[in-house]
Amino acid sequence: MAGSDEDFADFYAARFDGALRTAYALCGDWVEAEELAQGSFVRLYPKWSRVAGGNADGYLRTTLVRLFLDARRRGRAKEHLVAETPERSDHSRDLARVDEQQSLLAALQDVPPRQRATLVLRIVHDLPVEQVAQVLRCSAGTVKSQLSRGIQALRAAYRDADTPERSVRDVG
């Protein structure tokens, strides 16, 4: 069992940053991204003995996307107000890259969650349509239509990202 724990710890260390970036692409907030990534590993750990020999990366990715979509379906009901904001972790190396792509990421956040998940899985992770359908629990045709609509929504949001109305709306 100790060897299994060490294997999981190695997997966690090697995959956490990638899971965090995927989660950030989905939700657009580093704190929520950390929660999604951590939650995915928490769900993976009890199943590690079965998953380790197979497709652990796929299981992790599927869990991450489903946690994201579940949070959106619930309307983020788990959030609660606090008197002081929590400290945020320092992600300076990732933020340097994010700054260069800020308008694209802002536009991605305007895309509906299911379409956003489809875009991230299909384009960022370069998964085949059938595998995206399996992760999202839908048909291949649904993936294709969600991808098409997601690309249209992303283009429209990206086009609108540099308009004065958007910059005023985001500042307020």
C-alpha cells in the first residue's frame, strides 16, 4: 500500500500544475481552479489502485470537467461570504503567460460552461470527439454542435472583448 501512496504522490506532483491550468481555463479564477484541481485528486485517490494501471490522466481530466460542470449546475451554491478575502497563492510564472492571453481568456469566460468545457477538451487537450462525448456524457453529435456553438460564442466574445462597453463593464 505504501508503494501505491508513493505512486499517487508522484502522479499528483507531476500532474497538479496541468490540472490547475485546465481548471483555470474552465472557470477563470485561480482560487476556484485550485479547488477544482484539488477536488479532482481527492476523488481520484480512493480509486488509485484501479486507475493507476490504466488511464489515470483521462480519469483525472474527466473528474475535473465534471466537477466544474456540477458547480455550474448548482449555481455555485457552495459559496459563502466572508469578512476578509482569503490570501491567494502566488502563480507568477503562470500569470505572465495569462497576461499575454488575457482577452482570449476573458472571452472564454463569456462562453456557456458546457460549450467552454467542450472547447477546452477538444481544442486545448486535443481529445477526439468520442472521448469528449464520453467525458461529457453525451453523443458525438452533441459534442460537435457544442463545439460549433462554442467557437461562434468565443469568436463573438473575443471580438467584443476590445470594445469600450466591455472594458467599462469589467472595471465596475
